[in-house]
Amino acid sequence: MTFQSLITIGINMTDTMMVGTLGEVPLSGASLANQFIMIFQICCMGIGMGASVLTSRFWGMQNPDALKKTITIMFRICLSFALCFSLATYFFPEAIIGIYSTDPEVIREGTLYFKWAIPCYLLLGLSLTSTIVLRSVGQVRLPLISSICAFFINIFFNYLFIFGNFGAPRMAIEGSALSTLIARTVEFSIICGYLFLIDKKIRYRLQHLFMHCRDILAEYFRVAIPVLISDALLALGNNTVVMVIGRLGVSFVSANAITLVLQQLSTVFIQGIANASAIITGHTLGRGDEEAAQQQGFTFLYMGIAVGIIGAVLIWLISKPMISFYNLTLETQLITYQLTFAIGFIVIFQSANSILTKGVLRGGGDTRFLMLADIIFLWVVSIPLGALAGLVWHLPAFWIYTLLKIDQVLKCVWCVYRLKSRKWIKKIVACPVNQNQ
């Protein structure tokens, strides 16, 4: 899982680096377009992770009928989201980019990127949710293989279409979007082709998309929907943060795009731990061993703290050589250095927080508590303080970013107390096993 996350971040990093050579305006346009796509991606992760709370538990209970019904509901919600985002991007591309930036050149570049991104919603949504389901039953190799293929395909076609090599047209920012579309198509074909046609563990097939799921619908909404709401609010909150950043100028937007890659790179291992901890917790509780789940929770937490410290050191060590790679103005370089210093501090708390919110507590079914935590700390504290720091108080970049991310610190402390209380372990009710399906 960790290696797959590293490959995914590698795709984002190479995109950023290649588009960054075109200048700050194309880099900002692509970055802001991807922020909107990121809303959809995080929503799909919420849909998938919400379903995985149930699928991992049902796998531990050996209840294949409930497992299939959970996957069916997940796919139906995912397809609805993909349709909505595709229509919004097709009809209102300029308005969407205009939410993040008022610069007409940035809006133009972002709109060009959107032109090729519309089919990506369906491909990304289905492949991402399918990956999460496969992981929840221990199938982790195939998603890794698909990510490796997508990584090299994306690099090749970026080189081909962004710069016009080997006789291909020079498409600049559109070349980056086209390359991503091709990579998504390959990734979708591998993952969904395997799940629907080959997989022998879950045995989910296309006809199961039309199965009746009423008997498990109430349990799905009780456990999985709060995850979707929580992640959707997180996505909207992160985009609100980007809206604040977008109004601080092109230099701040470019600096944020560069440091975002650094942050993802430094926390790649924690994503693997968080995903694994949710699945392991679900399997353990599915067998009825609550004491083992509690001990595993603290083990994962300590791992998160250690990895967070390592990630902070990594950010501070590689920030200077990585920033020097880009074609940046002096102002953008100074802002970028301030942001990397702030990220190094925040990432320690973010790592421990991710282990609990996206892993252990979520695997225990404590999804309503986590939804409440996201609403309070992100929307009531971080966004108002960050907006005031950047747009009213005009503080240095370090303090703007720190206040925009202060929810990571507060949520970490609150979730540690929740872990100690044992109240995070929730009962999951399944429909009876149907041997005929």
C-alpha cells in the first residue's frame, strides 16, 4: 500500500515538475484545476473507505452476501458523483477555476487543462473505489501493478505531449492533462477488469450492480455515509484553503503547489499505515477480539508519530535542492521556503492524526465522531484563522499556512483521548449470509 501511494505521488510530482518548466502561470492553472478534481478524488476515497469499514468487517465475519451488497451501494454512489462532477466541469470550467483565482491567465490555463479531464472522473472514481475494496480483503498487489504502469505511461506521454517530442504536437498544459487521461484509462482497465472478470475472492461481477440491497442499506448509511460526509467536508475545506491561497497571488499558489508535493512525499508511508490499520482493525473486530484491536491501535499510533518526525526531517533536508529545480521568481522561492518549514512542523501531528482518523478509529466504525471532529476543527478553527491571517492580518507565509493547518494539531490531541476511551469500537450488524449468492 505504501509503495502504491509512493507511485501515485510520483505521478503528481512529475506532472508538477514538467508543467513547472513552462512557467508559474501554467503551473498555477494545472494546480488549481487539480484542486477541483481533488474534491472528487477525496469524495471517492470517502465513498470507498466508508464501504471498506463494512467490507473488511464482513470479510472477517465471512459474510460474502453482505460484502457484495456493500460494494454495489458504493459503486452506485460513486457513479452519481462522477456524473455530477463531469457535467459541472463540462459546462462551467471558467467559473470553477475562477473560484480559486481571479487572474485571467491562470483561469485560461486551468480551463485548457479541464478540457481533457472530464472522462477522468468516471475512470478515477471506479478504479479508486475498486482498489479500496480489493485492499480490504487483502488484495494489494494488483493495485500496485496498475499504479506502476500508470506511472511510466504518464511520464512517457508527458514527455511526448507537453514538449512535443518524437514528432508529437506540443500541447503544453493540455499535454499534461491528456497524459493523465491515458494513464487513468490504463489503470481503470487493469483494476476494474480484474475485479469484474477475474477475481476469485470477492467474486463480484457486473450483474451484482443490479442486486437488491435494502436489507443492508440502513447499516451502510449509519457507518459509511458519515465517512463520505467527513471526507467531502474535508475536500471542501481544503479547497476553501486553496481559495484563500489563490487570492494571495500567483507566487503563493505556485509555492503551495511545490510544497504540496513535498508534503505528500514525506507522508507516503503514513498513508500505507493508515490504510492498513483500518483494514487490520476491521478484520480483528470482525473476529470479535476487541482487546487485540485496542493494542493494535496504540501500536499504529506510535508508528505514526515516528514516521511523522522522519517526514519532517525529510522535508527540511530536500526542500532546498527541490525548490532550485523550478523556474521561480525570488519572491516565490522565499514563500516556498517558509511553507516547507511550516509543513515540517505540521506533518508530525498530521501523521499521528491520519493514523487515527483514516485508520484505527475508522476501522472501528467510529465514523460519526470523526465527522464531528472534521467539522469542528477545520471549519470552526482552521479556515477562519487562516483567512484572517492571509487576507486581513497579512502575516508571513509561515503563519498563514500554520493557521490554515492548525486543525491537524487539535484533531490529533482529541483523537488520542478517543482511542484511550475505547468508545471508538462499534458493533456492526450484517444481513444474514445467503448461500445462494
